[in-house]
Amino acid sequence: MGSGKTTIGTLLARQLAWRFVDLDERIEESAGLTIPQIFERLGEPAFRQIEADQLRAALGRATEMKESTVLALGGGTYAQTGLPRISARRGRSGFCGWILRSKFYSRGV
């Protein structure tokens, strides 16, 4: 959270005329809690399950509707066992970009 993925993803989707989906927003809507609240109240395993479910749903919709989609994922999403395979199976092509944020790059933010 706070790396700029929503801002950059929204701008990229707009430039490409694609749909934008923020996985964090889907997770919060699904759980009815903020991400910090999910971790605090339900724990990381529950968060990761919600995250996986929402990723599958977002990819399923993009595939079913044949929608080109920019999907913003948190750094931990792609690190979860099996989730990269879910992404690869859903579509024939894709691109994964990373936002690297450090104090050097975020001066003035």
C-alpha cells in the first residue's frame, strides 16, 4: 500500500483504454474491512484467502468479458504459492510490471 500502483494503474488503463481493477479495493469491499483491519482481526491467512479469491474473480471476469484489464496487485500477491499460475492460466498474454519505491525515488512524497 502506498507505492503508487493505483495512480499509475489508473493512468495506464486510461492511456490504453482498458479497464482498471485495484485488487486492494476489491478485497476491502469483499471483507467490509480495510486491509489493516483484516490483518488485525482475521489474520494474514484469511487476508491471503480473500486476496486469492478476489484475484480469481477479477481474472475470471476479464477472461469471460474479454476485457483488456490493468490489474493492480500488492507485492505480496504475486509471492503467494499458486497465484502466478492462476494469472498465467487465465489469459493468453499478459505483462507484469513492478513499481519499486525507495526513499531515493520518493523524495517529496
